[in-house]
Amino acid sequence: MTIKINRDLCCYCGGCSAVCPKNALELKDTWLYFEENLCVKCGNCVKVCPVNALEVKT
Ligand code: SF4
Ligand code: SF4
């Protein structure tokens, strides 16, 4: 299971990184970085994304 970022939809608002308890998502400059090893699959990021750019992939 992983988190998939749809970069065509993402507007780089930073909402997902703000709610990630493990800092697995990090907004740096104009790119959203995802560190899969840190992710605990809590789903917080998916819920807050205003444009549904995040998807849990099994
Ligand atoms: S599922 Fe949870 S731990 Fe994983 S990136 Fe999203 S907010 Fe962070
Ligand atoms: S919350 Fe959604 S739109 Fe905002 S940075 Fe994260 S993936 Fe992109």
C-alpha cells in the first residue's frame, strides 16, 4: 500500500504535509516529496487534499 500523488491535480498547497504525523510528505520549493518508508498509511493526507490529488494505492 502506498500513496499516489496525481501531480496534474496537485496545486502544492501544503495541506497534506501539514497533517502528516510522520513528515512523510514535504513541500519544498514547487515539488511535493513523498517518503514511503516514513508513511504509516493513516490516510490524513488523502482526507485533507482539496483537489483529491492523493490516493491510497494498494
Ligand atoms: S497516509 Fe498518513 S503518514 Fe502517510 S503520507 Fe499520508 S498523512 Fe503521512
Ligand atoms: S493537499 Fe493535495 S493539493 Fe495540497 S499539496 Fe497535498 S496533494 Fe497537493
